[in-house]
Amino acid sequence: MFDEIPIKNLVCWTALISAYVDDQKPNMALQLFRKMQMDNIEPDHVSITVALTACADLGALDMGEWIHAYLQSKELVKADLSLHNALINMYAKCGDIITARRLFDGLVNKDVTTWTSMIVGHALHGQAGDALELFAKMTKNKKMGNRRNATIFPNDVTFIGVLMACGHAGMVEEGKQHFKSMSEVYGLKPRNSHFGCMVDLFCRAGLIKEAYEFILEMPICPNAVVWRTLLGACGLHGNIELGKEVQCKLHELESSYAGDFVAISNIYAARGMWDEKTSIRDLIAQRRAPGCSSIEVGSGINEFVAADNDHPMKGDIYEILQNLTRNMKAYGYAPKASSQTEC
């Protein structure tokens, strides 16, 4: 429908760019955003907000910074709170937590999305103290209204950041209290994401048995991510028996996902069970789809898979990788067989 429109206005472009973001295709969204500007269509605050969301999903910091600079140069573009929130979210998710916090501190009026973006950003960077300190301020913060003061209440995404922060800091009891307060204090129903954060909290603290019991007592059916978190902890602590049981659960949920077989094979390798590892490796070769990595170069996003032979600069890329390997070996690096993966 978009291609058939002879003269496309800003609404047409923004609708399609937003659709690609919603469909988890941020790379295509940014390509369209650039093409829109090449067609001399000036973006407004809505299209810029959507483009920043795509940058956050991709981790495309350079593009996000360019959009921010463009926004500052265009005084006619209305920078509303949604756009400021998108900037904070983009910088936080793209790794520039200092700029994100500077923008956050510079805002006089903040809503729950503003606070949540910054809390999640600190949690993603392992800055648990900053995240929990912000959460405490948020729940005590008073925002002036027309007739009365109103507390800014956290939402379910806020608690994902809070629980992640507790997990990074090893604050098991605090995490339990925050998880409990979701429903008892704020009337929020925990989702699989929150249960997954609690499982991760237990696993990071080495409480594998507690994590397993927590999953069994969940009021909703645990998804593959929850079980996969426990499987990773089983590998870290060498718990073969529980790891095999968890892998069977995952096979029932997502039988085609090769990463679970990689995890269990690494558990076997760590215990020196090479025959079992070889058996699992053969299964992986039969069913896996290659994993994909991406990197931002200039204004574009390049994607790669293992043993990629299709990239136009493959010769240069492999030459640099070989040089890196030689340099690492020259400095005494040797991979440990127990930690090798079938990537």
C-alpha cells in the first residue's frame, strides 16, 4: 500500500516506520527514516521518537546521536515529554548512561516512563545502587497537579528494572520484598518477565534449588526464558542432573532452539563427559539455525552469522580476525576446552 501511494506525506512515512519498529525490524525502520529525509520530508517529533526507539532496539548509538543533534538544530520540532523519554531510553540502552542521566536530571517534569527508563538503564549497566535509589525517590516523589499532589506510581516495567538491579547486587531479600510489593502495594500482576527476574536473582546468588522451587510454584506457566535462565545457572554450577531435567522442559517448549543443546553440552564438557558432549553436538548440527550478530558502521547496521561467506568485505574481515587470533596466542591466550561453545 505504501509503495503504491504516488505522493507520500509525513504521516505515511511515520506509519510504516512505526510498523517496522513494532514488528521488531528496527534496521528496516531506520533505513526508511533516512530514505524519508532523502525525499525531502522533514520529520516531526512523532517520527523522531519512533526512530529513536529503533536506535534503542539496535544499540545504534551513532545514529541516535545524529538524530539528537538534528533535533537540537531544528527549533521548529516540538520536543515533548515522549521525545525526551525516547532520548533517555536510547542513550541508556545504547551504552551512554552518563548522557541518559544528564538528560534525566535536566527534566523538570517527569512521568512514570521517564523514571522507568532511567531505572532500567542503571539496572542494565549493573548500577544497582543508582537504580534502587531512583526507585525510592520516584515512589516518594510528588508531582504538582492543578488541584492536589499526586504520587507517581511505578508500572510493571519499572519493577523489571528494580528486580534486575536487585539481581545484579545480590540483594535476594530486597528482591523478594519488591516482588511481593508489586501485587500487595501497587496492585500489579507479575508477568513472566518478573518471574524470570526472580529466577535470575536466585541463580546469581547461587540458590539453584530455590530458583527451581520458585518456578514450580509459579501461578502461570513458565516460558522458555525462565527455564533457560535456570539452565544457564546449572551450567555455571555444574549441576548435571537438574540441567538435564530443565533441558527436557525446554525441549517441550521450543524443540528447535539449538542454544539449549549448546548449554547442556557445555555442562557435559565442564565435567569431562566428552561422549555425551559429542552426542549433543551431533544433534545441534542437525537442527540449528545460525545465530546472528550486528554492528553499527557509519549510518548502517551490518549483520553476520557464523562462518558467513556472503558479506562483501569477508576477505578483509577474516584477515583481521586471523591477525587478532595470532596476537592473542602470542600473548599466551589459549581457549579452555570446557568453555567452548558450538556457536
